[in-house]
Amino acid sequence: MAEPLIISIDVMGGDFGPSVTLAGADLELTRRPDLRYELFGDEAVVLPMLEQYPRVKAASRFHHCEVTVAMDEKPSSALRHGRWKSSMWRAIEAVKKGEAHFAVSAGNTGALMAMSKFCLRTMANIERPALAALWPNLKSESIVLDVGASIGADAQQLIGFAVMGAAMARALFHTDVASVGLLNVGVEDVKGNEEVRAAGQILKETALANLQYEGFVEGDDIGRGRVDVIVTEGFAGNIALKTAEGTAKQLTSYLRTALGRTWLTRIGYFLARGAFQGLREKMDPRKYNGGVFLGLNGIVIKSHGGTDAFGFAAALDLGYDMARNGLMSKIETDLAHYYREQAAISLAAGEKGS
Amino acid sequence: MAEPLIISIDVMGGDFGPSVTLAGADLELTRRPDLRYELFGDEAVVLPMLEQYPRVKAASRFHHCEVTVAMDEKPSSALRHGRWKSSMWRAIEAVKKGEAHFAVSAGNTGALMAMSKFCLRTMANIERPALAALWPNLKSESIVLDVGASIGADAQQLIGFAVMGAAMARALFHTDVASVGLLNVGVEDVKGNEEVRAAGQILKETALANLQYEGFVEGDDIGRGRVDVIVTEGFAGNIALKTAEGTAKQLTSYLRTALGRTWLTRIGYFLARGAFQGLREKMDPRKYNGGVFLGLNGIVIKSHGGTDAFGFAAALDLGYDMARNGLMSKIETDLAHYYREQAAISLAAGEKGS
């Protein structure tokens, strides 16, 4: 049997704390019996609850932490009070120490981002991490990044996102080559801002073994599933993600109202309820729970704060899949390959110039 | 009876030209018998077709134009070949000459934008026009701008969009005060980029009679209908709009598949078909056809190139409503009011400083 895969969990994170994180960890163990957990939290709260989950207890080591980062705490304050000793920090630190393959927290996003950067540091040549989200599309799923880890990105940062996103797609979608598009306001070369155009130009000119650059994509190409990876800076990415969520809610609400309107539509709904159930499952945001910070020396997954055990288990499973498929080494290899290609191009240009 | 309202139409614009634009003009006359048209196009094509629409013919003056701007023509080429003489140019020019209340074209967006700017010029203090779109929400409708007329916007440009969008909302939604939000990645003051934060600060500090500033809004607030007007620069706005369109298509496709799966779901669909029909109508993109260029000395409406007569009529109707409610004078008054307030604030700051 394979070596166990170890996840460090900030048990206290999220709107519901251990009642969700422990229940999620329990659920995930039924799918992945080879999991082990490093649990970080307040013993007074966690230990009694852990008794309800003997399977989790048996698969875990528990570490008491005095400090819990509040959901509304500012990142600076969280860093000041929670560094070294909060459950969030220590879950991240377990990755740094090699005691866990990745960390998961449903806590405060800003604090998680700040602590992850501070503790794990960014990879060589990566200035800022990106937050990558899974996005369901008509064919299967794609990865969109950055969905809000930072605002704005220059061409080199966008390319970093592209390479890391492609590595994530390879780890997750079990493919050797991931297709990548740059999100833009049109598909022609002249469209968009300078950063996007420059990134597109470089990606077009650089031969990368594991990344198939497909050019610019537009907002409606995301749902269509035109590419595996959609790359954008965090402002536009966050707005795209939330706009899609809002539109999905809006249509669901219209549909519910329309179906409840007459006795005929209600009977129709009753008969077709299997279809609606299927649709609900397909669109279930809990299935896509889990944003991945990419570009750090270790993997940290952010779960939605308001999710339930099912959603938290999905965030754990997302990391499981990626870690089992060697996400970190894929990112390292692919980034190194890209920077080597870039250096070769610069060198050739220099020789031509001299 | 009120004075007739006059629309200048680029009859040749769009994927289908006169077969859609004339049919749309005819449809719109059934709703608004007080309309008159100034029609611009190639007489060899348009005049025979006009015979099929005697009502349109009776309500119109036709003007022959030798040149038609191609749907895929670059704006620079369209300006070079089509200025002064194309159907697109002359429809816009009719607004400038005061011969029409507004112009509508389903032609090439870039060319329409370039010609509109060149012919009508931007209003005082407005550097670049914005493209405003109607967006259905759970309560009713809102206006989102800029959805792609230009890329990037500084604080003063964003505020210009806010004031013009609010004037459009007042003309369209029959309200004295329009609520406005700035699209951002979070609602806290520290979120977003410098331009958005600066615009928010100024809007907060400036008392405007007709504009109620509601702070930052996120992507999912658009569909929720939190505010009448959502302001953003054209890159994020375009991506939000197309992402929403893509998500709507995606869910519709899921639903269709799910409902066709078993005989039970198909019977259910049959019984509830009234609800689906209602939903289809509610979501019909043709109803929301028509982007409005704001910030020019005259109103130009861009219809989707691929729409049909129903959609083209909706674009005509959008302009009708706004023109009847004095959109241009509302924009002028509100902008003047804003710049007066800003000047007063600068003056007060200067006096305090001296």
C-alpha cells in the first residue's frame, strides 16, 4: 500500500469550526482510507468533539494551539497575534516542516494568504501567489486563476499563473498537456491591456512541453470549457467568479418561482424532480469548494468559511488528488523549464543584437 | 399628440442587414406609432425591401449611402473609407445635425465607436465614452458600465461613468435618484485597486442630488439587484458581462440535458412547459439587446450584430424610452452639477490650505 498522505487541518477555521472540519475529515476518510491528519486547534473545544469521530481520531495527531484567528480579523492583526501559535499558522507550518503534504483551512482568507506567504515564502521567480479555483464547464471542469489573491499582474506574473495553472490541471485532470487561455475582452491580438497582450506574445513564442497556449479567451469561453486553464489577474478573476455565482443563483431563483406558479407546473416539477436533483448536484457549489494558493513553497487550500462537512471534504479531496499526482514537483519542473526557455530566448536575442 | 421621436438607423449594419433592421423598425412602430425614421443604406438593397414594410416606408425618409462598413473591418479602415459617406457615419451624423434624437446600428462595434467619437465628440470633461448595458436582476434591471468601450479607467473616469449611468437609470427606470455601486473584489474600503478606492472616496464625499452612492459591490451583487447602476472599467465589465452570458447558457444546457434524460422527466417538462417558456422569456437576451454609448454629444445605440427583428426593435425601444425621458439633458445637468461640486470642494481645500 502507498505511503499515507498527510493533511494538516486548521480545525478552528470557518464559520462553524470543528463541527464542520472534523465531520468533513471523517467523510473524506471514507473515500481515502490512506489519509492521515495533523489537527491544529483549541484542545478544550476539539478534544471532546473528536470523541464523536473515532475514525478521525485514529488517523490523526492532535496539536493544541492557544490562538484562533477570528473570521473578521485583519491580516496584519492575525499575523501579529497568531504567528507561530495559531491553529492556522501551525497547519501551514506543518507543510513547511514536511510533516504534511498540504494544509487546509476554512478560516479568514486574508489572514490565510498573509500567513501562507510569510511562512512558506514564494517560489523562485514568483513574486506573488495566485488563488486558483475549479470551475465547472459544459465539458468537465477548468481552472481559473487568479481569482483574487492579488490585484493586477504584469506579463511575467500572468505567465507564472499560466505555468502553475497548467501544472495544476495536469495533476488534477490526469493529462500530460494542459490547454491555457488568457482571459481578455476579445480574441484578436490587439485586444486588451498591455500586460495581457505582452503575456500572449511571450506564450506564443515560447515552446513549452506541458502547456498548449490557445490564445485569448472571453468570459463566455469559461463555461464553454474551451481550455483547461483560464489565466487572468485577480481583480477581473474575482469579478468573473462572483458574477458567475450570482448568475447561477439568479437563474435558480427564476426557475423556482416559475415552477411554483401553477398546479400544472408544480406537477411537472414533481415528475421531473429527478432532473432537478441531478442539476442541483451538478451545480452544487460544495463540490467545487477549495481555492488553491499556487506559487508558494507548499500547498495551502482555502475552503469556503460557510461550507458544510460535504464541502470541507471536497476541499480535502482536491488537495489529495493534486498531492498524489505530484503537483509541487510538476510546478517546479514546469517553472524551471519556462525560465530556461526564456533565458535561451534572451540569450539568442542578445547574440543576434551584438 | 407629442412631437414625433426620430431615430436614425444604419439599415445596412448587422449580420443580416435590412432584413432584420427594417423588420425591427416595423415591429417597433406597432409599439410606438409616434416614431419617425431616418434610414441610411444602399438604395439597391434597401428600396426593394422597403416595399415590404409600407408602415416603415410611410414613417421614414430614406438616404442613399454608397458605402457600407463591413462587420469585420478595422475601425481605422472604416474611418478611412466610410467617413462622411457610409450608412453608419451618416446615421450618427443625423444625431449631430439634430435631425434625429438618437442613432442605432447593429454594425461593427469598433467602427461604430470610432465613428461616434469622431463625429459627435466627447462631452466636456469626459475623456472617453463608456458602453452601458442593461442587466436583468432578481428585482428588475440594472445598468452596468463600461462593458468594453475602453480598457482601464482612472478615478475621475469612473465617476464620470457613475454620473452618466445614474442619469441613464433615472431616464429608464423613472426614478429621481439612482443608486450606484462601484464593482470591486470586496466591500471593505481597503479592497481593490487605487482607481476604484479613489473613486469611492470622492463619491462618498460629494453630495449629488440624483445619485445615491452605495459603496463597493461584488460580482454576485449584480444579479441580486443591489443597486441600479454598477460602475467598472471596461476590461472587468466586459468579462463580467460575457461570463454571466456564458453561465446562463451553461445552466440552460445542463437543464435541457437533465430534462431529456428519462420518460418521467420528459413528461414533467411537458407539464411544466409554461414555466420554462416564462423562464426563456425572462432570460431572452434579445430583450436586453442594445448597448448605449454614453459621454458623447448625442446618443448612439449599438445593437448586437446577430440579433433578429425582435432584438433590433428592443434596441430601438431602449433609445425611445431614454430620449423621451430627456437622457441627454439629464446627463448634462448631472455632470455639470458634479463638476460644480468638485470645484467647490477643491476651492474649499485650497482656502483651508492657504
